[in-house]
Amino acid sequence: MWDYTDTVMDHFRHPRNVGIIDNPDGKATVGSLACGDALTFMFKLDAEGKIAEAKFQTFGCASAVASSSALTEMVIGKTLEEAEKITNREIAAYLGGLPDQKMHCSVMGKEALEAAIHNYRTGEESVVQVHEEIVCSCFGVSREEIERVTRENNLHSVEEVTNFCKAGGGCGMCRDRIQEIVDEVNHTAAAAAAPAPAPKKMTVLQKIKLIEQTLEEQVRPVLRKDGGDVELIDVDGDVVRISFRGMCAGCRSAALTRDNLIATALHEFVDPAITVVME
Amino acid sequence: MPEVIYLDNNATTRPAPEVVEAMLPYFNEAWGNPSSMHAFGGHVARPVAEARETVANFLGAERPEEILFEGCATEADNHAILGVAAAWNQPGTIITSRVEHPAVLGPCLRLRELGHNVIEIGVNNEGLFDLEAYEAALAATPGPKLVSVMWANNETGVIFPIRKIAELGKAAGATIHTDAVQAAGKLAINVKDVPVDLLTIAGHKMHAPKGIGVLYVRRGTRIKPLILGGHQERGRRGGTENVPYIIGLAKACKLATAALSDGSETRIARLRDKLEAGLLATCPDSRVNGCRTCRVPNTLNISFEYIEGESVLYHLSDRGICASSGSACAAGSLEPSHVIRAMGVPFTAVHGSIRFSLSRYTTEHEIDITLRHVPEVVAEMRALSPFVKH
């Protein structure tokens, strides 16, 4: 569970000022269903120009509900000039703090407040400042961001891009555009490595290689711990000739080692028909 | 605090009292090291060997030495995937699914960074595995191949046709791994019938404690160790054997075998179906995620549209009900569950998915209480939502 303060949990369990106002002076919705966070915020002014009433509806996690609730308490009784000075950090502080990953909830509160005041002053629905091409409007992901994740993570499909930056994961309208961007990025990347040859039935050479590989991987690490080693002398059909080196040579337990270790490994990884002969 | 109703058994399960009892002597009395050259330690080697045989029988393994005891299922998944690729000595292909547990997706991502080809097979809107795409991927990829596909999904409970997947993969020369963490104890597992080379299970998902996992390694499978520095597990996994947990896991396997044959799973399925039918009837705009006829018996994943999962979980928690969510906020990330998204669940429902997962300890009384509380919470959250017309 998140480490929410008691104040956050109180506002979540008993949110203040939930609902709507008939004929509000200012109103705005920020966030979206696809993002997982959304807040509708509205207010009504009194004769002196102070916020007399503020209401909200929130779709989101506990801290989103708490941030929205806190926002309404903070703005009531303030003039718009006073209210617009409220920062997202002050919303978080009002709640006794928010986990780092949840600070975006306080940002959503601040954005809703700004947008609602803007709505009151201009009658415009929302404030969107476009500095760059926004490809995915559900999640607000720009072309630059899609290019960056594609390049840095070697992505090739829209699905992968969605996994990395959410773009394309909402309504899906932008998926063709994302594919174009991915293709452009990959066009400059080097071609994929040449494919390995298809497997065939084991030749004598392959069998020898497999025996050598098995000795290297399964047998030598054990023998080397005791200062010993093993050498492959010959492979004649199913007969594998082995010679011990180092501490193993002449050791009376060598035969036992051979039976238990080498034969078991070769039977398991190469061919159960193998007979091991010690030189 | 109200009485706790635990419906989050896909996250972890209650250690069975019999399991705890079986473990205690290995803390208090027989706490020796099974590798020791003295009788005090040596006495522990035999129970460990017996436990290995019990687990081998539980999975249908031919030999006890095909069972590797590891620290957890995440380690076992990592070992299977990284260990097989390490034995290749050349770039290969890993075929997995888009809905795997992060314990599988994580090492696959690492292998992609190392230059291997990783192919993620998708699922349809019922969460069912795309066999056609899988066959195409097998046919299109030369060189060494590893298939790692889960047996049952942790979020939706959807069962994959693992036997078919394994047979097709073997025919194409691939090594086959399956994460069977959510299948073990809920479905009969028998590696004699299902030709996988590697299989992962977790103790704590089947009423053993956390801290013990198993990697089944079929004889002859080429795999390198992940944990180096010890002769234990035939040099395939270093580290002194976690004796009490190994004993506990074996006991849990025995209990699971009994439960699989005494009708417990049918009873769990009946309670799950009662919960599902009740919630669909009392909560408008709700939908079940995942194929309803192809699930493990204990799992229900249900989306309540226009509300967000974390809020629902906190309100349920206040009422003593433990569930979980694929919602982004509850998962501690910004993105909702990759499983729910891979299934193409409508965006109105993605953030409101709740998973209820039962166990053989779940009672009908608990389901009845849950059926009273959930509709209240859903209605309360919808009263707050800007997307519901009031």
C-alpha cells in the first residue's frame, strides 16, 4: 500500500465538496478516462469576487480524490488572484505530503484550478499550449518522446511503443502515425544480424564438438577444483577415449570420477549409447 | 479492524498450518547443514532428499534430481531463461507472450539487450494465446530457440494450451519453459504428459511460505547455473539448502495433491462463480476480463467501468476485504496492467479492473459478505466520477 498520510486518507474517505454547481462561474475538466486520472472542477463567486462555492468530481486513485478535495477547501473564501497563486506543492503540503509517484495528482488539481479560472475570464474551454507535435492525444505523448523511446529501446512495433510510453494505448487513433515514426527511426538503424543456419542431423564433427562442449561445461569445472583436467583423445562411433591430466592422472578414484561424472554428462547431453574409455 | 476476508490468493497464500508444523523442527532441532560430514548435519540430508522426491512426484518428474530448489519463482524463471540462453554460445530466439509475469518479461528484455531475438506472442480479447502467430514465429526463426509461456495467467486466471504449445515448440527444436506458478495446486500438473523442459513453481502461491521456488529441469536440458559458488543442486544452483522451506514446500505439495482429488477445486470454482454472477447482477457496467470457460477455478478479474481500481481497493480494505487491481496507480506505475491492455479491454474499463482470487480456505460466508460490500463501494466511487451521468 502507499504510504499516505492520515490527512490524505481522511480526504479520500470523506471527500469535501463533491458534486456539481448549477451555472458555475468557472469550470474545467483535466485529464482523461484513458489516462486513469481526471478531475472536473467548478466554482461560483460571491458579490465581492471571492470563491463562495467549489465542487469537484474525480476519477482516479485515493490521492487524486484527496488532492481534489483539498483543492476545494483551499480555494473557498479566496479571490481568484489569491487562488491562482496556489501551487501544486501547496496542495500536497495541505495533505501532509504525497508520495513522489503521486505528485501528479496535485499537479492535476493545480491545472484544473488554472483552467477553470481561465474559463471564467475568457469563456474558453481549456488551455492547451502546443510547442510540438502531439501524436497521442489520449496520453499527451509528443513525436520527440516516441522517437526517443524507439531509438533508446530498439522498438519496432506500435505495441512496443505503447508499452514504453503509453502512446497509442488509449483510443488507438494515432497507431498508424506511431508506426510511421517507428519506421523512420529504424530506417537509419543497421540491418538485423544474419540468421544462423538451420539445425541438421548431427555429423561426426558436430558430435565431437558437442562432446568437447559437454566436457568443458559439465566436467572440467568439477575436476579443476581439485587441480585436475581431462582431454578428449578420440571419438570412434560411440566409444569416447579420454585422458586425465594434472592431479587426476593416476589417481585411484579417477575411474570412479570417469564413470560418475563424464559418462553421466555425455549420456545426458550427447548420446546415451556412449562408452567412455580411459587412456 | 473488521474481520479480514482474504481474496488475494494469486498474490500470496496463507501458509497451511500443517506446513508450518512440518517446518518447525527444522528451525528448533534439526538445523544442521545437509552437506556436513557429521551425523548432526547429515540427518537433515535424508528429509531434503525425500522432499525432493515428493516435489518430483507432484510434478510427474521422472527423477528427483530434475527438481532444483531455488530462492523464489522469480529466480527460477530467471534461471530458466538466462541459463538456457547462456548455454547457446550464439544469438538465439526467445518466444514468449505479451501477458507473462515480469519475472519472465524481465530476463527476456535482458536477452534482447544482449542481442537475442525476443518475440512476444499476443492474446485475443479473451486473453487466449495466439497459436497461429506462435507457429509462424517458430517457423520463421532459425538457430537455437527458447519458448517461455505461462501455464495460467496471474491476473485473469486464463489457462494457456501449454501441452500444444510445448509439442509445437519441441517439433521445431525449441527448449520449452513454462511459468506454472498460478497453475500449481489449482490444476493437475504432469510433465510426463506435457513435454516442457523447464517448469517453475512458487511455494507461497500454494500454501507454503515465501522464499522457496522450484525449477524443474528435464534430464538432458542444456542450462547454465545462475547462482554460482556451490556444489548444491548438482552444481546448478549454489547456496546452502533452505531446509525448513524445502520441507514446507513438500508438505504443501502433498496437501495440494489431496485437495486436487477431494473436490476442493470444484468448491472453489462454485464460490468464484457465485461471486462473479452476484457482482455482474448488482454492479451495472461491469465486465469479466478473460475467457470464462478457460480459467483456473479460483480467479475472477472484473472491471467496473468509469471508476479507478486503487480507490476501490482502499475502500474494500476499509471493509476488511483484500483484493488486487491491474490499475496503474495500485501497481505503482503510471500504466495500467500490461495483461489487461494486451487483451484490448476498452479504455473505460482498463483502470477499474479488480482481481478476486480465492483459496481452499475461502468460505461461502466470506463470499456473501463480499457480495454485500462491493456494490456499495462501486456505487460510492461512481458518485464521485465525472464520467457517470448522475
